[in-house]
Amino acid sequence: MLFSEILAHLHDGRHLSFDRWQIKPGEFWAITGTNGSGKTALSCLFADELRLSHGSVENLPESVAYVSLEAQAAQITIERKLDQSDLNDTPDQGTLVRELLQPLDAVEHWIDVLNIRHLLDQGFRSLSTGESRKVLWINSLRQQPDLLILDEPLEGLDSQSRDALSQELEKLQAQGQAIIWVANRLDELPAWISHMVFMHDGKMLYQGAKDEVLNQPELAGLLHFDRELPDFPPAVHEYNLEPGDPLVSMLDVSIRYGDRPLFSGLDWQVQPGRHWAVQGPNGCGKTSLLQLITGDNPQCYRNNLKLFGMQRGSGETIWDIKKHIGIVSASLQWEYRASTNVLTTVISGLYDSIGLYQASGDDDKQLAMQWLEIIGLADKANQSLQHLSYGEQRLVLIARALIKQPPLLILDEPCQGLDDPSRHLVLAFIRHLAQQQNITLLYVTHLADEIPLEISSRLQFAQSGGSSRIDVYEHPLSQ
């Protein structure tokens, strides 16, 4: 494959440009770089999906399959458009997993490797983030493509799935499967990657043997995080709690989908200032638990659940609850398809809306700009959110969650899709918030090394058969 004199316009007005890039048989390349640098756009050249203003492309593969966060979001958008729940008396399951993966006999091995056999008769839209990622993984492999492009392939997967998938990818590579790996995190690159491209601001800064690129002095500077966080704006929390009362109180809480119990018998309290890590394998019920708190799961009304001094089902509205909560999650990012710019997206966090449907004042705009300065995206305030990279969108949604500095902040895999500097920035946010204790954190992650020491309690899911057991640890986490 040979790319020469490439020039292409990107959505945000910048250009992707480089002189020459050749991939020879037997070479395994990674595309790396900073958020918004053009990594994903560069990978689109292999499938001839990027419109060129100038340049030539030779010897492209006949078939290309993508595994990416963007492809996952696109499939979920398709499923939501097909949702007929509003027209029927029963929830629409959508496309069953077994229908997406037909013929099953071609992917039996991968179904077992990623442990999704129990999901075959579930609708795709009912899956957790990690489960849907596994299904799309298998769907890409089912195609037996000439070239497999893996864009952040391990994001959203639990540790067991990461290990199993990494072993299988090593076997595929050894068998000669052509693979391009697109990475934000250099520490996740497999040992068999032989060559590397480093992108920054639409330009190909370095290309060549992996070790030669990694030893470039400028690369270390671009990936180093050394910023001092400014003081956050003051937070004002208004809710009716008696001294000693928890923000969240659950008593004998359970969730069931049809005949399948997800978990049961959970007693849990979240006291102000006590931060929790929520951990467990894909599909164990972490997201469903958080949706009980945010009011996005209707089973909150049949459980004994008290939030911010309000008993659920006692006449409170969902907005009475949401005004006290900030959230960052993959599902929110998928839902945020509103046609809006970056500044409006951040302001919408003050009103708990997807998009902004009321006039905002100068104070709101000034506060939103302050948060965009903190995350380093103030120069993109007037750009469309959808024209930003996945990682940049995630940073904007983090600012959206923080703008009102809610008493309870739910962070569901907040570092997903972020490059190393942005990841360190977000982890610095989390540490800063945890130390101040003005905001109580519920932090979901599959990566134990991303849990700050200040998060001293843990809610641990463990799957057993078709349901989950939940263990509550109030003592400090071992690091």
C-alpha cells in the first residue's frame, strides 16, 4: 500500500497532509498521536472513505473491517432509529445479537473467546457498552477482511476480555492477518507492532520503525502532562439532607430483565464526601445500577431508593433528581447527537438537557468558556460537537458534567478514547475533586491503575451464573 502527496479537508477546517507513506508486506503499523490529530481520518484512507483534494493511493485492500468507538456509536444510532417501542405496548428488543452475527457457525470460536453466548437472544440495544463492543468485534472478524483496522480496540472491555482478545490477536497476526492499530495509549500497543506513525494537528510528524519513533524527543514532549489545574469555580449545593443522611440510600435493591435477575439484595449508602469505585466485568449490572440513581431505569420506582433526601416514587420529578447529578458516560455521548456547538454543549449541563432549548445568559457563556479553557478546547467553542474527535467530545462532556459542580458526579469510564495527556488531565480533575470533597464521586473503570488513592471505597460486581453478586468494601482500596 502506497500513499503519495496526500491532502484532504477535515470537518473542522484543518487538513490532513503528508508526502509519502508505504506499508510493505509483513509490516504491522500503529497510528498514534494526540486527540484530534487525524488518526482516525488517516485510517479511513485504507477503505477509500476520505475525500482527497490531492494525492494518490495505490494497492488498497479489497475488503477492510473496522473496530472502533465511532463504528459502535454508528450501530447504536441505527438501532435507535429502528426502535418501535413507542408504537407498541412492549419494549422493542431491536436486532437480536444472533441476527447480527449470522452465520453463527463462522464465529463460534469468537463467541466463546469473548463469552457472549448467553447474549445471542438479546436485542443489541439492551447490551452494556462492553457487551456491544464485543458483538461488533465478532461482526468485524466474521467478515474475514483483507485488512483489519483496530481503533482503540480494547476500550470498554473488562480485564479478562482484554487478555483473551490480546492473545487471539497475536495468533491472527502470526497467521498473517493484515492489521492497522490506531492507539491513544502507547502502553496498550502489542509487542508485535513493528512500525508506527505519529500524528499531530493533521500532520504526520514521524513514521518508521516503532522504536525509532518512540525515541523521538519531540514525541515525549507532546505526550507529557505537566499542567497546573486552576481553581474551579465555587460550587453551591442545595438539597434537603439531615446531618448524617446519605446522598444515596438503597435497601434490598434488585434489577430483573424478564426472567433474568441481574442482581438482588443490594444494601448500599453513599455518604457525602465518601468516593466510590464501581468495578466488575462487562454486563454485570454497573450501568443499570447507575441508571437507578439517575432515574434512567424505570425499575427505580419499584425499589426502596432514596436520593438527596427524596424517596423515589413520592411525587418527585426526574428533574428534581438530575439537577443534583453530573454524569459522563459512553451512553450519554451516543445520545448527544443534537446539532449543537461545543459551547452550547457545555452550557446544557446547567439545565440537564441534550442540547440547549432556552436562551442562555452571558454568565452561563462565561462559565462555560472557563471550563473549556481548563480542558484546553476554548479555541473550538464554536465548532460542531460532531466534528470533534471521539476523545475531544469526551473532554467536552466532562466539562458539561462539571460546569454545575453537582453534589454527585458519576464518571462511567471517563478516560475512554482519550490520549495520554488528556487522560492525565481527567485523572488530575478526579484527584482534585476527591481531595476537595465538595463533590462525591462514583467512578466506574476497568483499569485499577486509574483509581486515585482518594477514592477509598469500592462496590465490586462478581458474576455468578446468570446474575451478579455485589460486594461492598468501605475500607481503602489496595493499589
